[in-house]
Amino acid sequence: MASPHDLQARRETADLNGWRQAIDQRLAHHLKPQELGKTLPCNQSLSRLWQAMAHGVLGGGKRARGLLVMASAQAVGYEPLSESCLDMACALECIHAFSLVHDDMPCMDDDELRRGKPTVHVAYDEATALLVGDALQTLAFELIAQAKDIGDSTKIEILRSLSRATGARGMAGGQAIDIHRVAQMLHQPELEEMHSLKTGALILASAEVGALLGLGPSALRSSVYSSIQSFARDLGLGFQVLDDLLDVSASTQALGKTAGKDAQAEKPTFVKLLGLEETKNFADRLHQSAFSRIDGLDDRANALRDLAHALTHRQH
Amino acid sequence: MASPHDLQARRETADLNGWRQAIDQRLAHHLKPQELGKTLPCNQSLSRLWQAMAHGVLGGGKRARGLLVMASAQAVGYEPLSESCLDMACALECIHAFSLVHDDMPCMDDDELRRGKPTVHVAYDEATALLVGDALQTLAFELIAQAKDIGDSTKIEILRSLSRATGARGMAGGQAIDIHRVAQMLHQPELEEMHSLKTGALILASAEVGALLGLGPSALRSSVYSSIQSFARDLGLGFQVLDDLLDVSASTQALGKTAGKDAQAEKPTFVKLLGLEETKNFADRLHQSAFSRIDGLDDRANALRDLAHALTHRQH
């Protein structure tokens, strides 16, 4: 197992910045308003919807989920920069962006700042933000249907993984717990359960989707696939624990969203439950555990290791 | 072509009520809260989410889209009461219900009554209504992934049809036009374009999904498939024209939603554009045209004819 020192000293071998740019370019491609053949004035409303969708997705974001699709794909020998892999990375980012746009709305977290920009309902209006989230969710599934060079049976497994992670058994369920968490002192198992649904499920799906690209439907019987799944579960929880730490230590400018919000909102967090030091230790343990899960994988998994390292040491 | 008299005199041969009950039963099956293995208190939030989803979907509704899936399937020789066909009917109804739940929210139409019951954000709260809509959309796509006895390539075509109809190129796009239509006097081509996206796209997809079940991916080269598509386009627009007529003539009790709302909201409607008489004629022409599109289909298409008849003569 890699020691914390190894993790600190690790030099990145994968070009994560290049990958991130490739995701952003591909997202911009998919979010170009369709060519509107007719010149009806109502088409302005359609263009405005596409602009608002682009506002919600483009211009910032760590692209952790998209990068995880790519790194997972590479770990099983699938070309991460292929069009099909980038499209699946875009699908994951669309689901994530949809959840942020809806999460930021007044009836949920009521946030005005996201990725350093006004949130969609502030830049546009609430009705548009609602439709933007709805349409971004759909776009993710449309990308699966339209993707080239992926076999139909693999697409169905990808659809299964992503839909399960997104719906009431995944992200939406986690959010349902979250809206009742304010001023409720959840205990650690419940906080972990909430995060495993709210954030963890989609991070797990990202890793699954990438691995499915390379392994196909037989992935479900592969030990490499289960290693990558276990890695993603640890990574997902660690990601959220670090989020709680950053919420108390980082500035609003660094985060690109309102800092200290969870603490102020009297939401239970790991920091409140465990204290600052113990939370840091918990994050370290999770990240080390994540690394150990893919110990048996060859050098093609280095991008997964680099990504875990980058997410562990992020400042926002 | 059938004359209006024939349409009036038509006796139903398909058991649409029985079909509707079968859809409702299958929806209830899919909306049972998952068996929650763990006994964490936060599971109450999950149960509440599933209850709210059931509230948004069950207990009322014409099930026009689900019935159209079944009638279309039967027209091409696929068993409408098979589990797979019912699951696809449920998928269409989940998309429709999600759009109603979000449409009723305060930032959109701000409606308090739907299918004779309080809307989801009234019975629960706005944040829950937002999540219910999100999770119902996902459930539709999950049902495609999980359905048994449908080939993977057929599933991908179904996914393509449904995702295109639901997103910014379909329903969400139509709604984006709709939110700017208040106090704008759209002309008839624009009103038709809006409805073809907002309502028509999903009605078209319902017919496509049913036909795809029987024809498989080769449907796209079949003349029967294009006949059914043309039928559904006429039916969809006729459905909306009749909606405008009912909005001025039916009572709130009969509609199960607030009557006269579109007229009062100064939204452009066909009745305002064309007048009452000409709108009735337009609706009749569309329904006759719909019938003529499937003239060449054999008796297995009688359920499609019955459904068109029932929707043409509906009182709500």
C-alpha cells in the first residue's frame, strides 16, 4: 500500500489537464444550439435554452467525473481520448451539471455562485434553470443512445449504471436525505449513506462507465472491474470528506461557490461529527484505501492513481 | 377516409380501460419504495421521496401516452399486455408525469391542482417536487435499461426516440417557448411548433416506442412505421387543439386541473387565434387526417383507431 509520503511525492504521468480540455471541447460541441432550420421568432427561446444549458455546464468545473471515465477506460486498455470515451465523459458531466443547477435553485440550496459565476437561475431565471437541469439530464442519456463505436449491449450496461446512479436509488435519493439534514444531527453511518448516494453513486458510475467501454458487458464478471468499483467507492467518500474540510478552510474565491455554507446552515458534516483532525485522518485513510484497491492493476491504471492524487490534494 | 359520422358511431373494440388498469398496476409496482435493508433513520427521507413520486404518477391520468405505446405495439403484432410493453408504457408515463410535476411548480405554471389532487409541491414541498420530477425522468430511462425480452439494439432505438423527445430538441424546448408565450401573440405556425415540441414530441415517441417493440431497429425502413409516425403527429397536434377547446368549455372538476387557466393567463391559444368554430373544425380535420394515415393498416391497428376516437371525444 502506498504511504502518505508516496502520495505526496507522486508525479503525475497522465495529462489530466489535456484530458480536461478535451472534455470541455467535446461538451461545447454537444451544447451548440441545434441548427434551427425555421426562422420562427419562437426559436429565440430555444437558443436561449441552449445558452443557459451551456452556462450550466461550461466554463469551469474540475471534471472529476469525466476524468474518472477516461482514467478508468485507460486502465482497461480503452483509448481515453476516443470520441466515444469523451462522449461518455460528457454524459457524466451533464448529469453532474444538471444536479448542480437544480441544487442551486432557491427551493434547494439557494446558491448564487457556482464555479465563480452566477448560478443559472440568477443569470437567467428559475423556470429556465428548471428546464436546463431537466434537459441536461436528458442529454446525458441521449449521448449514450447516439454514441458511435460502442456496442449496443455495452451501451445498455452503461445506461443501467448511469440511470441507477442518478435516480431515487442514487443521487436523487441522497438529495432527498440532504434536504432534511439541516439542523438534524445525523450520525456517521447516515452521513456516509447520504454521501454514498448523493455524490458516491455518480462517482462509482463514472468509473463503471469507463471500465465498461473497455471490458464490455462481461465486465460484471471481471475482478478488474470490481477493483475499480471498490477504488471508486473509497474515492467518492474521500472526495466528500475533503469537501467538508475545504468548506471550513477554503475561501469563497478558491471554491468558486459560497464557502462555509454547510457549516453555517447547521448541516451535519464530518468536521462537526469527528472534529478537524480526525476528519483529516479519515480522508487520508480513505485515499490510501482507494490506492490499495487498484494495487494489482498494471501501469495503465496510473491515470486512475494520478486522478486520485489530484483529487486528494485539491484546494477547491 | 372516415367521415366525422363514422367517428362518432365507432364502437370500441380494444379494451382501453383494461389496458389503462394494467398500466396503473405496473406503475404502482415500479413505484413501490425499494426494500430498504438498513434501518437508518434517514431511510424515512427515501420512503417519502418514493411516496411523492407515486403521488405524482398514480391516481388518475388518461394514460394517453402509455395506451399509445400499447396500441402501436399491437398494430405491428406485439403483445400489448406483455411485461415489456407495459414497462415501456410506464416509461412514457414517467416522462409525462415528470414534466407535469415540474410544470406545476411555482416558478413555472404555479398550479395547485392536478388530476383532482393537490400537486406534488403542495402535498409535499418544492424541493421534493423538484427531486420527484428529476427521479421520474431517470426512472423512465432505467425502465428501458432493465426491461426484459427486448433486444439491446431495439432498446437503443427506444432510448434514442425517448431521449430526443424529452430533451431540448423536444419537450423541454417546447416548454422553453411556452414560458415566454404569456402575453406574446404567437402566430399559428409558432403555436404549432411549440405544441409539436411540448406535447407532440412525446406523443410521437409513444407511437414510435410501441412500433419499435414489434418491428425492431429495422422499423426505421418500414412504411408501417412511417404511417404510425404520421398518425401520431396528427394525433398529437389534435390532442393539443382539443386541450385548448376544453380549457374554455370544461369545468375545473371535469378537468381535474384549473380550467380556463390558459385563457386567463393571456397565453395565445388556438381558440384565441382562430375563434371557437374554426378551432373545432381544425381539430376535426386533424383527427380525420390521423385516421387516414393508418388506412392501409389491418385490423390489428383498431386499437390505434379506438384510442384516437377516445381522445377525440374526451371531456377532459
